Amino acid sequence: MNLQPNGTLSPDNNTPGWLQVADEDANSKCPEFDPAEVSPTHSFYIKPIDSEKRPHFARDDSSLLVNDVVKVNFVAKDCERSKDKLVVYFTSLRGVRKTYEACCHVRLILKSLGVRVDERDVSMHSGFKEELRELMGEGFSGGGLPRVFIGRKYVGGAEEIRRMHEERQLEKLVEGCEMLGDEACETCGDIRFVPCETCSGSCKIYYEEYGFQRCPDCNENGLIRCPICCD
């Protein structure tokens, strides 16, 4: 996608047609965060993190900043040893303009680094919302997107990413992360989701004995993670 002067993204040749149509028909009144329950038997259910292993973060974002060279070097070296991925939780909904534009800006910054970015759109898969709440710990209300992590280490939100990028600390921070090729995924166009082949995106399967039943393979939007670029 390309960033326009007004802060919106326009689809390019790499964006699948089904996503372009869905984006044009998006309801601008949709909430940024719509809580949803995921059944433990669902294929997209994410197992809760052990409370003893869960990282705890302060509620004040200022205490989460990677604001000095020592901390940046520490995280960068740890990332190099573990080869962690760069993960960003964001939303593609335009209901809150400021949040949408912040997500677009941060995604462009991260892509410019030349490393693999695992983009997790909370508006396309409710399981990502629960995963983010588990990572942030108690006191996290679900707002303040985007949120960036290296593996399970919290890096920051939009303001922190912009600041580190301007101070050239972000490049140092991701030196040990997996590098990314120049070409977009031919299957999903780097959207990370594709329509479910089992139910064709309808979320329902018809059985002669039971009638229509919920598809066990896709999420609430009839999508599955791209089998090519998502592991």
C-alpha cells in the first residue's frame, strides 16, 4: 500500500482484490476495539500465558521507553541471540482517524528497516486482541494502538517508534532480527490473511445430518492466516 498526503493508504498492485473491496465497504462507525470471546476449542484460540512467565509493564508509557543507548544495545544483543521477530499490533479500521494514521505511519517506518515484520491486525482477528492484553498485563484497556514488540519484549507505541527512528536508535534495535526479501507475498499481498478455503469465507459448513455448522478452520471474519508467509 502507498501512503497518501492525507495520511490514508491507497491499494497497490500487490493488494488482493478481495481486500480492496472489503476495505471500500468498511463501516467507519465500527469500534476500534470490539471485545470478543474465543472458544478454547477454536483453531484461532491463543493459549493464555503462564502468570509466572507473563511480563509486567507499568501503566505509564513513559516508563516503557527505550530511551538510552545502554537499553537499546541490550535489547539488540538479546534479539540477535534469539532471532526474534519484530511484531506490531495495529488496526486497519478507520473509525478513529488519529489511531489509524498512527498505525499507518508506524508500519511504514518498520517496513523501511528491511526486517521481517509480523503484522497483527486486531480488527481482522479477535485472537490478536486477547494476545495483546496478555502481553501488556493487568491495567491494559485495549487502546493506544499501535504496539510494537521484539519477540515478547515491548518496544513502544507510535510516539516511541517515531522518536527512536528520528534518533537512529531503531536501526540498532532491530539489527538481530530476521531480514526480509524485497517481494511481497504472492498469496496474500502481505496482508497475512486469506479467505478460508473450507467455507469460502462464509464461516459455515453444511452437513446433511446436522445442517449448517460453524467452520472449524477460520476466524470470525472467515479468514485464515496466510499459509505461505505466516508460520
